[in-house]
Amino acid sequence: MTSTDKEIKILAIETSCDETSAAVVVNGRDVRSNIISTQIPLHTLYGGVVPEIASRKHTERINQVIRQALDEAKMTLSDMDAIAVTYGPGLVGALLVGVSEAKGIAYAANLPLIGVHHIEGHISANYIENKDLEPPFLCLVVSGGHTHLVRVLDYGKYEILGRTVDDAAGEAFDKVARTIGLGYPGGPKIEKKATLGNPDAIDLPRAKVGGSEYDFSFSGLKSAVLNYINKAGMKGETVDPADLAASFQKAVVDVLTDHAEHAIDSFGVSEFAIAGGVASNGALRASMEEMCDRKGVKFYRPSPILCTDNAAMIGAAAYYEYIAGRRDGWDLNAVPALALGER
């Protein structure tokens, strides 16, 4: 794939879950603005994301967020070369808000429309701060809805080595946080509590998926935490939330690191990246960095703000779709269960 000497300016939109985001990205790696309006305080009241509320809030916020993104970039729609939008996977109602908005803007401004896969966006977040990173490389995507171990063969070309067969890593964090009374969102709360605990205090399982060396399973770990709490209650013993949080976090990090190391050995890669919301977890980042240092592999990770759902990563992915000649029609629709690599 060849790039272009011309500055390609893309207005990108992301509304797959509970962040309303718009960004202006130039040539895939130069972020001129990245506005993120989060709904976390609202959904915290309910202990998790309520899809109907998320969709309504996206509708209320999206025009303002787009205006802010253009204003911060000191550009207008007439400066744009394309409009990009996440069209899957995600919550169908939330996705539809972004897709409808992007189609409307693209039609009114007579601009090309590019639909972007949400996980491809997370992977592409690594391009923004790591100008030297180019495929091929290995990437672990860990978020609230996804856990994928992916070979990035080229821009827009992926091979999924493994994925979760049940709960995603971030989903497990949320459920365990709720179980031990920490609340939502679970990832940051468990990470904070874990700093006060002993990660070796409680022996929790590290699940292997039979017949699939790269797949993940976290539901058994979640059940083990619940069983530990129940048994302690029956015995009249006190559960230390900090020790439990630290032990749970270490179990997740150990599995993710073990699978990544196995894939690095098997495919002989020299570059490894992480992405997604859970990739902002300090324990995971430290474990991956130590493993990569030990193996002489270059390690990449986005800043925490680029690990969360954001439109800059969608603009980064869209640039490579744009220069490859991909355009979407007015029939572009939300695809809530879109598979990586699917068109």
C-alpha cells in the first residue's frame, strides 16, 4: 500500500458504546483534535452501560462534539477529504447514531464515507504515537467487550489467533468489581484497590481453553472469585477486598501475558502492541513490557486516553482504508457483531 504526499484530512466519529467522540486526523497519525464526551458518571448509577440511555445521550451530544472537534482543529467540513465512522461491533443503537450522523454529513458535504471496524480502530491507536510502527506486528486487544490476539499482517489485513470464548477481560473486571463491592467502572477501581493488596494472597485459576492455544476464558476466574467470597462467608471469615482485587488482576494479567509470549515465540515477531481499554491497566503494561524486554521484542502501547474509545483511532484506521481506495455507500449500516476483517 502506498501513501500520498497530499494531506488527507478525515473527520472521524465514534459512538460504539458510551463515549461520544469526534476527531480530525491528518494522514492517519497527526491528530489535530480528539473530543471525547464520556457517559461513565451516568451509567455508574446503574452499575453498567444501559444501551437505551447510551443511544439517547449520543443523540444529544454528537453535533456539539463534532463542532468542538472542527473548531479545535481550526478547520471546517470544506477542509475534509472524507468522513469516517465506527459501524461495528458495538451496541446497535449507539452505532446507529454515529453511522446516521456520518452519512448525513458526508452526503451534505459531498464527501466520501468510510466505515471503520472498532477493533481495527483500537489497533490503529498505536500508529498515532508510534510513528515508526508499521505492519507486520502482533497486537493484543483487551477491552470491555473484546479480547483478541491478532497478527496485523498489513494495514487492514488481520489474522485472529485467539479470542475470548466467554467474558472479555474488561467484562470480567467489571463483574468482579461489582461482586466485591467496588462498583462501576470495574477496571480502574480494581487497579486502584489492587495497589493496596497482595497479588499472591489468593490462589485463583489461570484458565486454558482445550484445543485452542491462543483463546481466552475468564468466566471461570470470575466464578472462582464468587466462590471464594461465598466460602469465606460460610466460614465467618473476612475477605480483604484489596488482596482479592490484586490476586484477580494478577490472574488476568498472567493469562494475557502468557498467551502473548507464546504467540511471539511461535511467530517470531519482533514488534508487539497492546490496545483497548484494559491496555491502560498499569499492571498489564508493566508485565507486557517486562516480557518484551526479556525477549528482545519492541513493545508499543497507546497513552491511556487513546486506549479508551475515541475517534482519533477511527481516523487513523480510516486513512489507510482511504488510500487503499475503499469507500462505503449510503447503505452503510450498523453491524453490532461485526467480525474483524469482515467487510
